[in-house]
Amino acid sequence: MTQPDCAPEGVAPSGPAGSRHAFVTLVTNADYAMGATALARSIRMTGTTADIVVLHTGGIDGHALAPLGEFGCRLVATGLLPLSDGFNERHARKNVHNAAPFTKGRKPDFHSPLDNFCKLRLWQLTEYERCIFIDADALVLKNIDRYFDYPEFSAAPNVYESLADFHRLNSGVFVATPSLQTFKAMLAHLDTPDAFWPRTDQTFLQNFFPEWHGLPVTMNMLQYVWFNMPALWDWPSIGVLHYQYEKPWEKDHPKVEKLRPLINLWHAFFSGEDIPDIADLSNPSLPNPD
């Protein structure tokens, strides 16, 4: 596969595509560049032949992106979406977090809700037949290439506290088919008068694809499952581990001790040293029955 002769407005690839499939992530600052480095290493270790595409915004410089070269990532400079001033104001960090506060966990200070919408640029990557998007605060723990055959739009449920969460999707992992027609329709639907998406891209995507297809919960295993629903955790079955809320590269965040084994695993992938055999890891302890 090769890149189009003229890339769509808003995306500028560093070079041609090398596959018909791509894993895509988004980097908006130096912290998420660290996340993308660990993610890229984990993807390469699965033996996939798919491209790894890193969408990156103006908030990140070349020095922070340099480590991604070790994993042959295809870098795609990405502009913010062409949205109205009113939309941008409603979705500024302070307004999103005031209107729809995060009560289950803590988002770090570098979290910028408006940047999240840049992941919709994936639909402009029409040089690919199918993409799997994965947030940069995640690791791939085994080969998941078979999910390229899943239809658009496929995502895993937002399960991390109770089974009641199964009706909501989590946009940290999803399967999509790039299409300029779909991207145009998304922009029209996204920025309607007074539109407000409280969980930004996640709320929007569930609204845009109301009949979304379900991926297994193990394709987007949220880290809070470790202590909230330990019976659901099974290391050999996990395809993608997603560090929602607090990030593993943060120092002394409120849940460090609860999540210590998961944090240690992320640091192993980030450094490339002492990466364990996932099948040998111990599952979380289950509470004693009454």
C-alpha cells in the first residue's frame, strides 16, 4: 500500500503506508509519546505485519517522537478538527470537567479533552482498508490481528466497575474503516448548534454508531477491573490492557499501590527490560467469600 498522491487536509504522513492494515494511536504531548513508545514496542512484539501509525498534534515536538522510530512507526502530523469557536469553548478542559466531572478516578493535568477529537482523523487514512485504534495509554499483550476482520464500528464495553457498564462503549480501542465520506458526515454531526459531548470522542462515537458491534471485554481490559472486578481478570486472555484514568508513568498517583503490578508491567514495556511472560503473571486476589 502507498499513501495517496495528495493527503487529505489536516493530515501529513511522514512516508508511505506499508500494509493494508494499521494500528493507530494518538499523541498530543510528551507524556503520551512515552505511552506510545511502550504501546509500539508491545505491538511489535506480537509479530504483526500491520503498520503502526502515530497521529500527533502540534503539542509534541520531534525529540519526543524520536523513540518511535525504533519500531518503524509511520508518523502522521495531525491538525485540530475544523470546529466552531463555540464548540471549542464548550469542550475546553475546565468546561468538560465542570459539566461532567470524573468521579470514579483522576485524569492527570495534561489531559486535554479537545485533543481527543483528533482521533477522528483516522477516517482520513484511506490508504488503509481497516484500522484498529488504540489509545496511547495501553499495551497489546498478544497478537490481535484477527480483529482487523471485525466490522465498523466495533468497540469493547466500558466495563470497570459493574456489569451495568456493558451498555456503554469505551473508545480506547475500536475497529474502523477509513472513509472520507464518513469523516465528512462525522464533522457535520459533531459540531451542531449547542452540541456537547461530555466524554468527548467516546460519547460522540457511541451516538454516531448507535448499533456498534461488541469486541470482547478482554480487547480493552480497563485497569480498574484489577481491583473492582478481579474475577473478570485473566492474563492469558487479555489482548489490550488500557490504563484509563491515572497513567502508569505518573509518580505517586492515588492508586499506585492498588495497581502496582500493572504499573511495573508498563515500565517493563517502556524500557524494554525484563518484560515478563504474560501467561506467568498472577491474577489479582479474589475477596474471601462470606
